[in-house]
Amino acid sequence: MIYPPALRRRGAIYEQNHRTLRRDRYRQAFSTVLCGDRAAHEESRSQTLRFDTTVPALERMSEWLHRERVTHVVMESTGSYWVPVFNILEDRFTVVLANPEEVKNRKGHKTDRKDAKHLADLLRHDHIRPSYIPPRATRELRDLTRRRVQLMQDCTRERNRVQKLLEHANVKIAGVLSDVFGVSGQRMLVALLEGESTPDQIAELACGQAKRKIPQLTEALVGHRMTEHERFLIRSCLRHLACLEEELESLDVEIVRRMGMPPFQNAFALLQTLPGVGELSAAAILAETGTDVASFPTAEQMASWAGLCPGNRESAGIQKGSHTTHGNAYLRTALVQCSWCASRKQGSVFEARFKRLVKPLGPKRAIVAVAHHMLIIIYCMLRAGVSFRGAEGAPQQRRRQHRAHHHLRCLRRLGVAVRVLSDDLSGWAP
């Protein structure tokens, strides 16, 4: 694809295009750069060159842009194909990353040159909202935390495969135990794989609260049809699961180690003062937002970027829905998980907010509202560099203030002169 002209006499636009050849052929990658040198109100004058996407070719492109006195470069965020180009250009130019959904050209006018010209025109008139690109240290941390999420999803898939195999073998302990991979479930699973114990002996391996379910466990195991085929598949799943858990442990150690290094040290400690936010949750949040939230002018804009605020869908004065917007799925998931924990913290502001909203909205919408509230607090904490001050008694304090204001109004209606002695309305004098 092609890259449009300059932003107020100083820009260039680059985009990478992967063209699929025939089904047996490889993908040929190339990039076309268009550089312009006119202001927004003047007729654009441009020059176009084509470069390969190898590192030497991209470095030649960077040198050419530098010779043309380019200061701003814009490209579409197409998958991860923009990253190699960004790695070459980020030290010498101001790179503007555009969301393809927001810079689409008219239908029926889709060519590389026309798209590039359209992007150039948007850039020259400052009509492109740049995507947030965190610093390199934050991007590396983001790779680790997102890798951790992917490994956890793989672990969940393997556990589901084991439960499916147990169902195929008529082993119904999943309907009795709350967690097949808890202590009791793992002991029973090992006994089933050995194949030498009776259902009564396997049920007796239950421990803790599961001992009360021994009769149900025995019934769930009687007459099972586990063969060597299922045992082989389950052992394979368990070996893979053990490997994934080992990788998760090493990944957790690396994430915590990086949290003790600049620039994450202070922000990492601040976030852990929030209810429901632990070490790994704080790392996941910082990996998405970064330690410097100056890229987001307001907390509301950060909430919109995270996909935690209601969307606007209104026409002719009619509100047609307010579903939350699409945003950063990793940040949204981390905040929702933290909000579930915080909503169970007795006396916290998050518990009070959840209880106030759960009846009219339902639990799922209420927890998204709590996550939105938590993100606003995180934004203020990171911006001001202060820790969470608790406010565990804030709901009760608000209720006391409301009652005090109500009684003061009643006294004034009765003609009693009231003078407030303190800001918290703890006393008054007629």
C-alpha cells in the first residue's frame, strides 16, 4: 500500500501490504511510501517509492524519509504487521498509528494509492485519532502478561478435555465435586488412572468438605467404563497441563521481577493498595495502561479506551441502546476480575457500589460499573502518584450526612436557627 503526504509540511504515511499469491505460493510483503511537503490548505505535492519489508530496506526507507525532512509518519494498525516498521521508525519520527475502522475510504474506491491518498489527507488535516502505543518497557511487559493469559486459557482447555474424557468413560465425579482438579479430585483421578481400586476405595480418598459426599461419589463411580484408551489420553492431557503450569510459574516469577524495576516500582506498589488487586493483577493493569497516563487527557477517555463505559447510539432523540464500547479486552478482563474480588471486600466502596447497582442492573452489568469505577480511581492514583486511601466507611459516612442534612432541613422548616459547628455536620447549635 501507499503512504500519503505530510502533516502540515512535515509528514509521511507508511503502510505495509501483504498480497496473497496463488494457494501454493508464499506471501510477498512490500511497502510503498508517499511523502508530501505541503500544508493542509495547499495542494498536496507528493513523491512515491516502494520498499521491501526487510530490515535493510526499511532502514533505507527511514534514511529517505529523514532526507525529505519528514517528522510525522502514519500507518494503519493492520494486525501485527505494523510492528516491524514501527521498530525501525520510532526513534527518528513521530509515528501515528491509525485504527482502520476509523479511516476507511469510500466503498468501491479500494486501491493502495487511493487509500494512501485518503490517509494522507486525513493526516494533513489532523483528522486521525492516534492509537495508544506504550513505551518499549511497557510493551515488553504486555507481551509477558498477555502470554500468561494465553497459557491460562490453554490450561483451561486441557482441564475441559479431561472432564470430557471422564464423561465419555461414565465417570460422573464432576457432578459431585465443585472442582475435579482440587485435592480430592486429583487423588481420585490418580486412582482411576492406576485402575486397581474399587469405587468405594476411590470415594474414600475424598478429604475436607468432600468427605460428606462419599456416598454420592461412590454412586458416581460405580459401573464406570474407563479403558486403557481413556487413561492414555488423560495422562497425555495431564502431562501437557503440568508443562503449562510450570511455564506459568516461571512467567509469574519474571513478571514480578520486572515489577521491582523502573519504571514500574512505584505504580506497582500503589495499585496493590486497592481492594481486589494483587501482584499479578497490578502487573496486568500496568502492562495495558502504562505508568504514565498522560496519553489519556481524562479518566473518561481511558474508560472508553478500555471498553468500560456506555456507548452512545441515539438518533432523532431516541436512545437505541448504550452497550459498552469495544476496547482493550485484556484490561477490561483484568479489571472485571479485580472488581469481583473487591465487591466481596466488606466495608469497601466497591462493595457498596455493587450492592446499590446489582438489583436494578443485574450482577453482570453491576460488576462492569464497578470495574469502570475502579479504573477511574486507578487513573487518579497514577496521575497524582497517591495510594488508595481506603474510604471503607464512606457509605456509612454518606448516610450519616444525608440524615444530618434531612434533620437540619426539618428544624429550619420549624423555625429553629441552626448553626453548623463542623464540616461533617457532627454538631449543631440552635
